[in-house]
Amino acid sequence: MNVRKLAMRMRRLKPAFKRPNWWLKRVGPAWRKPKGLQSKLRQHQKSHGFLPNPGYGLPRAVRGLHPSGFTEVQVSNVSQLMGLKPDVHAVRISATVGNLKRNAIQEAANAAGLRVLNPKKITIRMKKEQKKEVG
């Protein structure tokens, strides 16, 4: 079986690990091991949820990959696209990049056949002086 398909199947079978008393407002979503003497979750009683353990982990080959199966690469300029393989890498444009540079990165990535994970439709506005010259 393909490793990526196996990882997708394992992700579907992985239960949602909820903390004991997750419904209380003061209890956050972060996992904490149950340590109570009479805790049903700690005692592994049926229908009280599951504890995380290494058996739920993904194979090493797909650990850390994007769910689409590509390796994520964060890019902040066009020169960082050089050397990336379209069948292995997917591009995520950094949040600090402005519209002009973002547009250039998206066009270069599309030309190279790379997938952009956070694309934006960008309409670049012309400056008022340029509009007067054109119009």
C-alpha cells in the first residue's frame, strides 16, 4: 500500500483525544494526562474515550507532511522557488509578503508547476498618476 494512502487511512481512524471534563469552561483543549484516583479515562473504561499512545502515530515517511502529501516550504521571495520539485514540494507564501511580491511569487510558482497552498486573488491597483497617463 502507498505510504500516503496509509497515512490518510490512519488519520481517519485516529480518535479525537478529549480531556476529562472537556465540557467545563475552565478546562482548555490542551491534552493533560488524567491522574485522578477514580478517573474512568485513566482506567481505560469503555465509552470514556482514548488515551494518546505511540500506536496512533503516522509512519516516519509521512510524518510532518501536508495532508495533500506534499512537503510544505515557506517562501518569502521568488528566488526561494528555485530548486523546488513540483511533485514533492508545495509552496506556502509567508504572511508578511505584500501584494506585489505575492503576485510575482504566485506567477513564478504556477509557471514552475508548483502548488500554492494559500493562493489569493490579487488585483494590483495602479497609482493615480499612471491612470491619468493611460486614460
